Amino acid sequence: MADRNEKNTLADIGYVKLISVGSVNPNNPLSDASRADQERLLNRCLNDYPKGTLLGKDITIGRYLIGEHELTMEKVTYHVGFSRKPAWLEDEKTGM
């Protein structure tokens, strides 16, 4: 078992959760509540037990011309690694 003060390495990662924040679909924009839910999940993954490690992120940008206006939308997908899959992720999926 690893010492609590040791940092995790990639070899310790057994599960990766992809968490998207934002949307690039102008036909289906996110509500403030949906965006807050996405941010809440990301914060839980990085702060609750077992604490996840940020491995990387992908940024998707959409640029749309609507009439005379240009609309730019962004979605960031965070890759959060865990040593094992957190039990609370299963609980959220089943609605418990």
C-alpha cells in the first residue's frame, strides 16, 4: 500500500472518468443549472474520496454565424484518473 504522502503515478490509475463542461451545440445550449451540475461533478471528482488526479483536458470550440452575429461556444472535457472507480459514481448513475 502506498504512503499517503506519495503522489500517484500513471501506473496507479485504474479508472478514468471524462467530464465535459460546456457545450458546442447552438441548437441545444446548456442551462445554468446543467452547467453547475457539470462543475459540481468535476469538483467532486477532484476533492472527494478517492481523490482523482487531473490527467489532461480537451478543448472543443465551435464558431457559428447566425445572421449577422458570430457565436463562439466552448466545451472542455477533463480526464480525471482514479486508482479505482469511486462507489459514489455508481450511486449517481442509479439515482441514489
